[in-house]
Amino acid sequence: MASPQFNPEQPPEIVAAQWFNAPEPLSLAKLKGKVVVVVAFQMLCPGSLRHGLPQAGRIARAFSSEEVAVVGLHMVFENHKDMTPSQLEPFLKQEHIEIPIAGDKQNGSGLPETMEAYGMQGTPTVLLFDRQGRLRRHYLGAVDDVRLGAEIMALAIEDAKATREASIAIEHALHSALVDPEQHHHHHDGECCGGHHDHARAHDHAHEHGEGGCCGGQHAQEGGCCGGQHAHDHAHDHRHEHAHGEGCGCKH
């Protein structure tokens, strides 16, 4: 599957077939003005259960809901009969998951629509949007709490009408203060849902932009994470950070 082309300053909307834990359907447009953290997961994915969902809960508890919105995306691309919406609802209650959850809408390609729109490779995946609705981070696999918390805090401090120059300054500050995740190597086996590909440090490319980027990006895919071999040729104005750690992936 070819990677989709989209402008991260106007990223695709979440396409949900159903919402859980929400009084009304949500959208990135409705959440504009807040920092938005979208955690894509599968209820039977070991990496989602061990990392993605617990981290989503910690973020929701750590930040004011008036400033930071945390949304789960149930993104089923395998074992569909074992992860239906009717099975998801009791799972959320059993696991005490209270954040709003969108069920990614299935389409004819075999991949859910939001997953395909963003070129996501597997679960868990974290998408981080700033107050202006721009996509600033795209992580595949386990992300360190301290790193993600620092990035969320930086975007929360950033003004809702920050200029491109101000956003770039924030990114430079983050780049200077945070240690590159590629300097740490952890190999996690047995956590994958969709087949094991050895992509250790195989994706060290950045998405460059014509007008200057806001996000520094590293693709550090470690041994325990599985992902589809997509060609990431997005003409983005923000370079994505894909921190590929312990997680699940899909075989495309």
C-alpha cells in the first residue's frame, strides 16, 4: 500500500464507525484549541495492553482535560472476529478505560480508514496534535513517559495562535533538551500481533518540508515491533517521529 499524501498542518479527520465513553461524537476539529493525544490500539495487542492503553490513562490523569484531550482509536486490522465493537465495550469496562474511544471505520481495502489515511503501520501508535490541529508527532510502539510528557507539556505551553517560527523554536528546545531515543536499544520479543519483521534501525529517514518543519523526526524501529513496510514519502511540513518499540504491526 502506498503511503498517503497529506499536509500535517491539515491532517485527516478521525473516521469513526462508533464512539464509546463519549456523550457525543468527537473530532479533531471539535478539539481544536487543545493539545490532542490519539492512542491507536487493538484490544488483543500485547503492546497496546502493556504500554499504549496504560500510558493513555496516565496522560489523561496527569493533564487537565481543558488543556489536553486524550482519545483512544480502536484500529483493528487483524483478527476482526475477535475484536468487534460488541466485544470492545465490555473490554473497556473490564479494563476501567474511561477515555473517549473511537472505533476506526472499516473499508474495502482491509485496513481501517483512519489507519490508512495516516499510513499507520500497527499498534500501539501515538499521534500528537498541537492546539492548531497540526500533527506534530507520530510514534509507533512504546514511547517513554517522560519524553511524551515533555512534548505534550511543550505543546500545552505553546500559544494556540503560535507562529511557525514560535513552533520551530519549541521544537529546537525539545531537540536540545531530550535525548534521542535512538541512543537506547531495547529488543522486546513476543509482543507483536501481526508478524515479526526485523526492521532494527531500518527507518532512519526524516520527512522534509518545503517551508521549514516544526517537528524533528527519527525513525528508530527496534526488534520487538512489527510494522508494514510502507514507503513514507509524505510531503509533510512536519517531520514525524516514529519511535518503533514494543508493539504490534500489520503485514501489508
